[in-house]
Amino acid sequence: MSERVEVAKTYKLFIGGAFPRSESGRTHPVRDRRDRLVAHVAWASRKDLRDAVRAARAAQAAWAGRTAYNRAQIVYRIAEVLEGRRDQFEAELRVGGMTSRAARANLDAAIDGSVYWAGFADKLEQLAGGVNPVAGPFLNVSQTIPLGVCGLACPDDGGVSGMLGLVCPALAAGNAVVAVAGGRSALVSSTLGEVLATSDVPAGVANVLTGDHAALLGWLVDHADVDMVDLTGAPADSRADLEARTAENLTRWAATGGAEHLGTIMEFRDVRTVWHPARIL
Amino acid sequence: MATTPSRDVAARLGEAFADYAPSAEGRDIVTIRPEYGLVIGGAERPAADGATITTIDPSTGDALARVAEAGAADVDAAVAAARRAYDGAWGAASPRDRAKLLFRLARLLQDRAREFAVLETLDGGKPIREARDVDVPLAAQHLFYHAGWADKLEYAVPGMRARALGVVGQIIPWNFPLLMAAWKLAPALACGNTVVLKPAETSPLTALLLAELVDEAGFPPGVVNVVTGAGATGAALVDHPGVAKIAFTGSTAVGKGIRRALAGRGVRLTLELGGKGAHIVFDDAAIDQAIEGIVDGIFFNQGHVCCAGSRLLVQETVAGDVMERLRARMELLRVGDPLDKNTDVGAINSHSQLVRIREFVDGAVEEGCAVHQPSRGVPDAGFFYPPTLVTDVGGSERIAREEVFGPVLTVQSFRTEREAVDRANSTRYGLSAGVWTEKGARILWMADNLHAGVVWANTFNRFDAASPFGGVRESGFGREGGRHGLEAYLDLTPVRA
Amino acid sequence: MGTLTRSGDELAGGALAGTLRVGGVDAVALEARAARLAGRSIKRESKDAGLELAVRCIDLTTLEGADTPGKVRAMCMRALRPDPEDASVPPVAAVCVYPSMVTHAAAHLDGTGVRVASVAGAFPSGQADLDQRLEEIRGAVADGADEIDIVINRGALLSGRLDIVHDEVAAAKRACGDAHLKTILETGELGSYDAIRLASMVAMAAGSDVIKTSTGKLPVAATPPTALCMAEAIRDYHRHTGRVVGLKLAGGIRTSKQALGYLAIVAETLGVHWLHPERLRFGASTLLNDVVLQMRFRRTGRYPRPGDLPVD
């Protein structure tokens, strides 16, 4: 034993600001390109999902109640922390099968994307809300409002940018999220949880689950306390079924792909219109 | 002057005055044909299988006309006609010309406003005052408002390029037949789509008359097609592979079915569904105006309003006062002939809806609620139901949770803002809410915390073409009206991509 | 009278047992309701009844610097016999004049059932020493006035001195003796429906028999929402105290259609018992002839010529 024994990482879930193992006790092996075992990641159960949704619900109102400026700074902080952990992420992405170059590009996109969404938080109202010129003595204002708890199907091969491309706009928009990562993204998701935990994102606002994508997403769309699901990374063969299952609770769904434009972040917002009389005599 | 007047001449005159003599709007302005066909590709035709439905005047039960009932083959023909128009004359029309045609349609509707109002009242049972003062003017406003968007769609969403979707299927309810038709058609056409419109089976006539105006205005054939029929017709439209988008207004149950049917097909969908609107009155409210808001909120259009304020929540400190005033106000409501210009509450739209309302109220009594109805009766003939107040409500009763869609108001009290919000939000729905208070900060806090797409503060049941309307939760998704409403009818792609 | 504060939104003690919440008024909803009531479609026998009732509720009024005994005489004749061609058209409720004309009006109306009303108390501004105003009231009553129309102290109201407003009206009521006191709020100067409602409550609490919209000397006078606002105050005051207070609508009411609209507002707010000259008045001059013409039309089915009717 001349060489130092490396301390291997345990890849856990991120729920309510903590890093639990799956309550089921199950893990899932992740292998590198040469099929060597790299790690076991936690394999989230239905109860883990329930706990994550509960944590998200509990945290959401306070998160939405923060000023948009404050949410913007916290999302920006994600980019800052990410920048400082590039090497770790690059290594994990390479284990997941990316080339160094692709991994670096993925991180560039993730960091720059986080900055992009950070700056959106306090622009939404002016871009998508406003005063409506109704034909009567009323002030009529449409505001954009958060949807609540959003479930995010992160793409298997999206790496860090694939996850943050959904997480950041949803957070900037004032929602709490349950991000579900499967496949090779599972490896980075645990580390991403550490980034979120150290970026001033309040406990419960962002939750990350790894496990069987299709099963987790099914439980997610069936959960009556989930307001919206982004099915970007849903397995193609389960997509129609998941869409159909949103009917039961009329859960909103989208597949934004994290594309950087107003339409994406508005998928994480709704519109509320308030009327008030505006005349005294 | 403080003496109680004896029942002298003046007193008798007062009584004679206050018992308003009948003042019926003339129905001769409307010519109802015995039969109506489907409007497909600019021509009227019977259903392929010859099926018809009969539409009646719910205030008498008398038949008004037989209307074609479209089957799958007819829907297919309508979608094909819409597609031809989309690929042809309508797709080629300049945005400016689309605008001008819509402006003209709005004007034609204004010209014939009285005719539309009378027909709406005859076919649907709503009071002529409402058809005249609300439905028809708002329908015209929707057409006029959206007309101006047709050549300005590059401004619809910042940074997004806007294109039409194609053929749009629109399924509308029976409570505001003309208004819903205009509400749906206007943005769809302004955005360059063509339409297959499915009116409700109990009130199809004004949509068919509107289709005549569309033709008169000079829209190319096939831009607007009308397939009358019941649920099966709507289902055929939803199932048709040629539609790019479905817009549905109706019940939550049917809306969920449509969502399932469209899963995985890439068809756009907006749903305007049911509601169980909370109407919250604080003790500092302008009480008399709040009473008017409550009355309008639940008795407007016989309560056949998805955003009706059907759950009254009153702060305990004024609950007694509010209830006393509300009961007195309800005594004044004139229920009867919808064509009478002084009628406040008209006929229930259909016999089946009347039965449903009765079942709800009977069930409430069985569950221990108390029911109050005004002393004036309702007409024997036709479908009428009196304005109804349900008290001693706990919140778990069926009548407090499900949408009655009738002139029935449940009442509960609350003590604090938090309690009011929690009670208001304790529902699957999230369409509308009302708040009455003279305190500005309370309005803003309540609006922020209520789960509702529309919040009326110190007013209720206000609608406008420029104002986005739509719900959260199980009241549906998507907005109609205003700039936001355009998004449902546009294919938006980022300009810089 | 105990303390009257606007901020507390309540009138305490004195004329009121317990407290009465004044509350606020939402202008937009008030106006919508008023428009709907004023737009009631009044036809056939309801219209006939309403027109005759309108005549019976009119305070036929002349309040001009150029008033003379001759003009007052002509008006009294018109008050007693509004339609010279039809004796079935009843007399009006009262004739309303300046104090200097009270003796002339009383001479013509004594014993007819048509009452003599006089403005008093430095009408229309009310800007005079209280003693002078009260003296004018006493003089008009001594000259034969059955009813006295005074204005409230708007300056005091708008500066928050409700006690002054109240005490002055109460003093005027005492000065009236047996005559009825109609208190003019001059709503056009009050700035908001909230202030109109508050002024109504103060005027009633101080003992007014009738509250009245306007002097008729301002461009903004009676309007349907103002009438509705005051009618709601009267109803609430009655509900709270059991005391009946009348409503007088004055200024700008010129047509039968307007009058019928106001009747509908009163009927559906205060109830049918308020449709009576003991509780409702229209302060007007040109309104009478328009109603008479309408009644002629209803009787004959032909449009009459306005010039056929007598003028003052």
C-alpha cells in the first residue's frame, strides 16, 4: 500500500437541502466508456420523490416571495460556484463518456446559461406582464406568476448544461424544482446538488433525484401537488404516456429543451390578471 | 315628513310603478329558419348522414329550429375546407387584409347587435339586458381588438417570430354562445389560422348567424367552418389528424379527456374549464357595492359562468350585516321572461342543467345546509331556478366543492386574511376570485396569494378583449384575450436562432 | 352630540343609539348599479303611475334674483293645476321660493294642500354667521313656510369638523319648529361619494327630515349615482335607527325619463314606501311641463306642442 488510498465519493440524492441515500437503500452502478464501474449512484424511490415534492412545496412560497433581484443573484451565484468547480465536473463528464472538449463546452454552456437565466428573473414582468387597456374605468394589470413546484426531466446526455438549462429558468421564475436525472447525467447530478447547496439556494427550492427516469417521471406527473413538468429529457417511448397522465391533475407540461429565450422561462410562469376600479366620482 | 304614509293615491301609484309592467324586447327582428345546415367551405349543407338536433327556447321549452348534427365525415370535410383555405386564399392574404376583414366583421356585428341579442336570448335563455349590454358588445370588441393585431404580430412576444399554426379546432360552450365564438375566432383569424368551430348543441344559432356575417364581410370560403353537434362532433374534431390546435371551453371532465386524446400528437391545446370562484368580503368593504358584486358574481347569466363567484366568504365581523343586505337584495331580483328588459335572471339553459342544479341544492339540504330563496316565485313553464343562498356550509359538502353552474351561492365566514386565502384556495379549481376591501395593501397581498388566473378587486365578472382570461390548476391553461391570448394561436420561434 | 370623526368612520352617541358604521363607497360599482336602475324599462301602467307620482313629488322651484310676486303667483297657479286642459293631473307637492317670496306663495297656496317651501340660511353658499342663518329660518317659518331647505357647511365637512356640520344642522332643525327641515348637501362640492355618504349620515344624525342633493346653482347637481348613494345612506340610517328620512333630488332633472329613472332607483333601494311625496321630492321647474306633456301623449296618443303649456 505505497500509494495513497483515494477517498471515493458516495453519490446521493439532494432533497430539502440534505444529501440522503435513497430510502429504499438501492443504488445503481454507473460505468465509464470502457464499462468499468465508476460509482454507485442512489436510486430514488417513489417515497424519495414524494419527499422531494414535499420539500419543494414547503420551500416554494418563500422563494417566490423573494424579490426577483434576490433570485437573480442566487442563480448568478450558481454560475460563480460552478466556475470554481470546473475541473471536478469535467472529470465527471468525461467519466460519463464526454470528450474533454465536449465536457468543457458543456460547462461553458452551463455557466453562461446560468448567467443568462439569472438576468432574466427581474425582466419577466416588464417583458411579459403589463397594463391592459380595458374599455372601462379600471386598472387592469397582468402579472406573471410562478407555477409552483416544477418537475424537470433532465436529458440523459445533457451533462451539466442539460440540467441547469431547466433548473435555472425554473428557479429564476420563482418555482421550486424536483430535477430528475437518469443515465449518464446521474453522475454529475449529485455534484450539481452540492453546487446548489452552496449557492444560497434555500433548502428545498431545488431537489435532485437520480434513478429510473421513466418511473420517476411517471410518479412525478401523477403527483397532484406538482404543478408543471418539463419533459425535455423524458424517454421518447414514454413521452405520450406521460403527456396523457398530466390530464388527471391538469398538470402543465412543456419540453423547453432549456432553449435560451423568453418562451422557455415563460413555460415556468403563469399569468394572473387583476382588475380594480380606478375612479372616485 | 316622518309620518308613515297612509295607503293613499300616491302610495297606490308607487306600488303600480314599482311593479314594472312587462317590457318585452320585440322578437320580430329575428327570423329563425326551421332548419340550419353545417357551414363548410362557405356553403351550407346538411350532415352527411342527415342527422339533426333540435334547439329550443329554454324559457318556454318550445322548439326553435332543427340544426344539422355533424358526424366524423362532416368534420373531415370541414377540416379539409379549412386546410384548403389556409393553403390558399387565407394564407395568401396579407396581414393588413386579414385585419380589415376582422374590423369589418366587428362592424357588421355592431350593425346587427339587436338581432344577435334577441337571438341569443331566445336560444340560450339569458336576460335580454345581458345579451344586449354584455354578450354582443363584448363579442364585437373581441373582433375589433384582435383585428388590429393581425398586422402587428411581430410584436406579440418580444424576440419571437410569429407564424400561424394552421387549422384550429374550437369547441365552445352553451353559456355565452356568441361571445365564446367571437372570443375564439378573433385571435385565431388575426393570427392567420383557419377555423373549424363547434358550437354547443343547446345554443348553436348565434354562431351560425355569425358565420353568415363572416361570409358577408368577405372572408374567403373555408376560413371559418361551423360544425354543429354534441359531444361526438367535438370528439371527432379533437381526433382529426388535420388540426394543429384545439381550443376548448367547457367542463373540466371533458377538458381532461381532450388532453388525454391529444397526448403525443403534437397538437397545441388550450383549456378554459370550470371554476369555483371565491368572493371574499372584508369588513371595511364598500358594503353596498360588494353586495352588487356578489349578486352579479353569482346570478349573472343564471350562474352559468365558469368564473362565477359561487363561494361567498365574509369576514365574521360583518357576516350578519352582509347576509341581511344580500337577502334583501335578492328579493328584488326579477326572474322570468328573458326577453323582458327588466328581467334580472333568465331561464336555465336546458332541462338537464336544471335537474343538475336541483340535485346539488337537494344534496346540500341532505348534508345539513340551510337554503334561502326569495319570496317571489319563478315561472311555471320553461326551465327556471330561483336565486339561491346556501348557508351552514362547512366546506366539505359537494355543493361547496363542485361547480354547480347555476344561481346558487354558498356562504362561509372567515376571521383573518390567511384564513380567507386558505379557504379560497381549498379547491381543485383556480379561475377567478373576488376581493372587497378598501385597503390597498390587503388587495395586493390577497391577489398574490389567491390561486386564480383572474382576480377582481372591488368589482366582479368584468371582461374585456384586452384582458387575458384563463385559469390555473384544474381550471385549465392558456389565456384568451389581450396580447397573452395571441400566444395560443401562434407558432413562436426565437428570432436570433 | 358626542364626537364625530371621519377617521373613525363612526358616528357615536347623541342622536344615535350605539354606533353606525359609515363605510366607504366604490364609485365604479355605484355608478354601474345606478345606470342599470335608471335604465329600467318603464312601460304602460307603470309609466302612467310613475308620471303622475312624479308630478305629486315635485317641489316647483324658482330661486332667482329676478323673482317677483308676479312670477311666484304664476308658478303657484301652475303648481295647483299643472295641465290647464286636464284636471286629473294632480297638484305638485310644494312650491319652493326665497324667504322674501314666502308670504306671496303662502297667500296663493294656503289651504290647497300644496306646501310652501323656502330656502333659508344664506342659500346657496351658507356663508353667513350662524345666528343670521337661524334668524332667516325663523323668519321664513313665521311667514308661512311649511318646509325649510338649508345647505350644510361644506367647508366644515371637508376640513373634518363634522361636529360643526352636525351642530349647525341641529340648530337649524330647532329653528324650524314644526316646519320640516330639508338639508342640502351640495354634492357637487363634496368631491367623492365617500364624502356624500358621510355628509348624508351627519345630516340625518343632526335631525334632518329630508336630505337633498343640490342647490341647483352648480353645474353638477343630482345624478343617478348621487341619488343612489344618498338613498343607500337613508336606508342604512333607517335600518339602524328606525327613523324615516326623505330624499330630495334637485338640479338638472328636466325630463320624464330622468324622473322615472330616479323613481326606479328609490323603489329598488328604499322600497315602495319611499315612492311618496312625504318621502321623495324632485326640486325642479322645467320637469313639470315635460311630465305633463308625456301624460298628454299617453292620454291622446299624439305628440303635444310644448308651447301650449303655461310657463311662469
